[in-house]
Amino acid sequence: MNENCFATVEVSSNKVFQYQPILVTYKLYRAIKAQSKVVAFPQFDGFTVIENTTDEPATTETKNNRLYRVDIIRKVQLIPLEAKTYMLDDATVENTIEFNNNGSLQQVQLLTRTNKPIIEVQHLPQGIPIGSPPIVGTFRVTSFLPDTVEKGKAFDWVLTVKGNGYLPAYDIAPAAWPKGVTYYEITYDDSIQQLQFPQYVERIYRITLAASDTGILSLPTLQWVYFNTTTKGADTLQIKGAFTKVIPATAVMNTIAAAMYKPVGNTDLLFVLAGIIVIVVLILWVYFKRSNTNADKRVADASVQSQQVVTWNAAAALYQLYDVADGEPFLLAAIAWLKQYQQHYPTQYTQQVNDWLVQLQTALYAPQLTNPIDEDSVRKVLQGFLKMH
């Protein structure tokens, strides 16, 4: 019966270095119909586990001239934290098999266990920094620095590290920055494709700095030693310095930059930031309040002008649009006409009227967000709305 139903473990390598990822795949093989469930999952003590199990469809494989249905029980990338010999846990699967015994349907249960692979983990070779998790894999680094920066204004030196393997949080700051350079912080964002083996990592570091003197600014060389799993030895990620030109900053920008990027420890930083935020909010509020009030008044005035004292004549009001100047006057009058149309014929062309109202209002209030309006085309559209009346 075991030839018809069994489970195995496959490993990408039985001999690796410390922190070098291993791909481990637990598989169930069935040559007969069976109901199966995993009753004991493996534990991975001593490893960092990157889960790769997905809802992969079953496949087929041929072993010893027998065709098997193959299901993935579990797939993980394991990162060994210590240099020693590991025995991986097995997985246990309970299989319920039905068969016909002289016309009687019977069931039998079969427990299958996977093998327990041995993984030998070696120490990293000499030359790899110790004391913190090392970088292990194959990586490359690129750098971006603006051609010019303003004196006293914070700017970002952007470093991008890409590759496959293990990339822990790492201190990339040099021992010292050049004279005249203020260092604020280093932040980073990771983009990880963990289903790729070894997992693919793209990390973007942003080093925030400011320069106090104009002229050519030379930033120091940055480098980090790591273990290259392709060459099986120490390798170096290196940025051989970077240069930018520091130009004078305007008085306003210099003041704001100085306030926003004071080194940590100044007790008045929060008060300065709060003051700047309040001023900006007040300016924006006054601007938009005035703009909206004036625009609403113009639309309202145009709406009043397009109405007749007793009844609203849609056709007559539309023909008057031919005498209205293009641009803002036309947009105001057309919006007023559509609003009157909605009021008098609320069930006609509802969606189309709403769409055109939005388009015309956007052209009036936020022209940068839409294409220029062709007035003759708008007049033809409005004429189409009259066909029902």
C-alpha cells in the first residue's frame, strides 16, 4: 500500500552556509484515490521561516513506472541562524482509502510520514562581519544624488540595493560625515518577492542630509562586506562616493528648511512645525473659501439670467448660448442651463446630464485636470437633450 501513497521532503541543498536560504518542499504522492489530511506539521526551530506555501494545483509525476498525483503539503524557505547540523521535522499525513472487497465497500486508513533530511550548516568564512546578522546572497547597489542642492535645505541621497538572498536591517551610515554636512536620518523601504527562491529583495535607503556651505559637496564612500553565495566568499557592496553642487537657497526656503530639519534635541522643533502648519492651513482655507464663494456666485448669477420670469423655455435659453462668449462666460451659462434642465426634467438623460455637469464644472474650476472644452460640441450635446421635448 505504501507504494500507492507516500510523502517525501525535498531540499534545495543539504550543505549550506549560515544565513543561506534553503528551499524545503513537503510533497504527497498518490497513485490511488484517497482522502488525505495533514495531522502533524513540521516545526522549524533554529530557522527564520519564509512561507512559500500557496494554493498550487496538483501535478503528476512518474516514479518507477507509476503515475502519481502530487500535492504540495508545505513549501518554505529556511534561513539557518546557527552553524550546526539540523534534522528537519517530518510531516504526517492521514489517508483514507476506499476499496471494493467482494462487492462490499470498505475503508482503510494509512498514516504516511515524510523523511527527515539532514542539513549541515557551515560557519561563514573569515572576513564576514560578525556581531549582527550578515548579508548573505548575491546583491548589487546603485546610488542617486541630485545634481544640485540648496544650501541649508535637506536633501536625500538614495541608495538602492537589489538581489536574492538574506538582507537584514543594516546600518549603512559611515563613521563620520564631512565637515559642513548635517546628518538627519536614514530610512528605508523594502519590496520583497518571497515566492522567488532565493527571495528577491529591493531595498531603497534614503539618507537625509543638508549642506551648510555652497560649492562642490563630496560625500564619502560607503561599503559593506557580505557573503556572496555564488562565489562562496566575501564580497563588497560599494558606492565610491558621490558629488553634488550646493547652490544658495532663497531666504524663505532656507528658513523653512532650517525649521523643519533641526537636529533632534531642539525643544522648540514641534512649536515651529505647528506654526508653519497653521499658517499654511489658514492660507489654503482662505483661498479655497474665496474661490468657491466667487464661483458659486457666478453660477448662481448665470442661472438667474437664464431663467424667464414665469416659465423656463429650454429651447430659447439654449439658443441664447450661441450669443455667449466662449470661455468662462459660456461655461457659466451652460452649467446654469444644465441645472435648469435637471430641475424641469429630472427623469430625462439623468446620467448624461450629470456627466456633462461634472465635465463643465471641472473645466471651469480645475481646467488643469481636463482637456479644453469645445463650445460648439457642447451646444450640439445640449441640443440632443431637447429631442425628448
